[in-house]
Amino acid sequence: MTQANQLPVLDGLKVLDFSHALAGPYCTMLFALYGAAVYKVESPAGDMGRQWGPPFVGGEATYFIGHNRGKQGVSIDLKRPEGVELCRRLADRMDVLVENFRPGTMDRLGLGYAALHARNPRLVYVSISGYGQTGPARDEAAMDLIVQASSGLLSVTGSAAGGEPVRCGYSVVDVTAGMMATIGALAALRAREATGVGQWVDVAMYDAMISAMTSNFMNYLGSGIIPRPMGTSFAAVVPYRAFRASDRTFTMAVGSEKLWSAFCRAIGRQDLESHTDYATNVLRVKNRQALEQILEEIFVHRPAEHWLQVLHALGIPCSLVRDFREVVEDPQSAARDLFPEVACAHGSQRVTGSPIKFPDSPAVPLTSAPRLGEHTRLALREVLGMDEVAIEALAKQGVI
């Protein structure tokens, strides 16, 4: 390990965050986690995510706390010309701007890419929307569930073909789009190092999900067969799914012929290894139903922990199907600091931790999500150099 750097990896970057709900806030949360100064701009009514509960901590939704910790809260009324001009001045001093309104909304406010790029050519302007800035669906309203449906994801969820589609258990579209937006912003910042000029980063939730499902779409593009729900199974690998033991459900994955040989030994069925129906993965996929029935009848006679011990000993990937409490209390989660605690206005709250570790750079001190407008005055002083008289005048006018 090399000598630790003195600063977090994104220290010095300034991000102006006009986003709300989840996709944009997740993107800017990642920036804040790694040291960027993120100024979250909200209307006097606040981000809709503040009310997405219960549960609440001190009147604040834990949903909002989770996606907005580490940011500075700035409240500006964008319905007033003075508020829009204040945001323009803030954008003049930023490296990145993130927004997730419908296409055209920021232009109507006078805060679109063209207007702000003319003032600050170095600005990286990130727009997250349902279907992107171009195409016939550009102006359609979208939320996570809607794009799970339109992108094809819902068509491959659920336990069996013909059953009711099942929404992914977390907002996978929003989070994936947020991650893509972070990647896009960092790529544009890297390009700016060479050109000196920022650019517009156009991220669509729809595009993000299609990219995330590359393997699924490649199965269709390679075969012409429309995929259907398969529960926990995987079309291209067998055995690869959840099985019921005598007490609870566990998952396992046999992704190579070497593992298949080890697996047959683990369950005491060496006869299956070279069986004419199961000797290769192609044969196992073809004869999936018969093989899985054999395995179901084997696994149900022993508890899950027995099978995990046997499978782990031979290097076969496997896990219990755990609930959230089990995950939070798992020693691996503690070792990776995945559920740290932050101080809130009315106590403390555990949140999810950093997904990427930088052993050679210091961690960013944890802070909670801002109260509405908590750092408005501070931001105007530090970013714009405004004095208290000017700030107080804006407050009296209702601009901030």
C-alpha cells in the first residue's frame, strides 16, 4: 500500500445539484461520499423525497437522509427571477451541475445547458431523464416502475412465464441511471482536462437499463427467442438458482465444468458428473427441469447450513437468502463499514456506507442530509462571496 493521499479523491470539485427523488440524488450522493462539495438546491417546498415515508427521524424521511447525506442544503425560489439569477451565479463557479427534470424544464427556467455553458464553458452539465433528450418518448413522464416496464425488465421478472410481473425489490432503474450519470460526469471531467471545456451529459433511465441488461438482450439478439420469467434461474447456466433446504432457502451457482465436478462430489452424486444428460452445461441447460427436480429432492433433506458448509468447502458460490436484518448484522458488513451511523438533528441514523474503498485516500467525514435551506447563507458567502447585508436582503424578499 502506498502512502495515503492527503485529500479525498474528489476533493475540490463543486457540484450544483438540482435533482430530486432518487436518480439524481443517488448520483450526487456518490460525489459527496468521495469528497466533492455538493450544493443541493431545493425550492421552498423541498425535495419530494423528504416526505417519502415512514419511517421518519426527527420529521425527516430516512429515505431522504440516505440519498442526501453529506450535501449542503440551499433553498432558492426558482419562480422568482432573482432566484434564477442567483442559481446562474452559483453555476458560474461549479464544475458539475446535475438535474433530473423533464427535458426542457431547465431551459424554460433559464438554466438550460446552452445558457449556462455560455457563462461557464468548463461546466459539466448532467441531465437525467426518463427517455433522454431525443427521440419520440422524450417528453413522456417516467418513474422507476414505468421504466422497469418500458425497458423490458418486468417481462423477465417473476417466478414463471404467464404469471404476474414482479417489480424489482429496489429502485433499480433510478440507481442504475444515477450510477451512469456519475460515470458520465467523471468521463466529461476527464475530457475537460484535455480540452478545457465541459459538455452536456445526457443520461436516460431507459438507456441505462438496456445497458444494464446487456446479457439478457444478447440472449435475445443471438437467438431471436423472447426471454420469459425464470424465477431465480439463469438461462445460460445450470444449476444456478435458489433451492429449498429442510429449513430455509439458499442459492448456489455452478458456472464451470470444474465446479460441476466438485458439486457432484459435494452432494454425493458423482454419477451425475458424466451422465449423458448432464455432462456439459449445454446438456444441463437442455435438461434443466429433470436435473433441478433431482436436486430439489436432495436438498430438502438437510438444513441450509449443511449445504453451505459442503459447497463452500469446495469453492462453489452459495449463500442463504437473507433478510435485511441478517445483512446489517453480518460481520462482513461490519468489516466493510457498510452501515455507519450519522448524527441527525434529532438523534442519529444508520445509513449505507461507501461502495468503493480507497485505502490510500482518507474517508470523507460522515454528515447527515441537510435540513431544508440549512446551508443557504453559508453557500452564498463561500461560493459567491456575498456579505450578510446582501444575503439578508434576499431573505427578506423571499428569494432564499
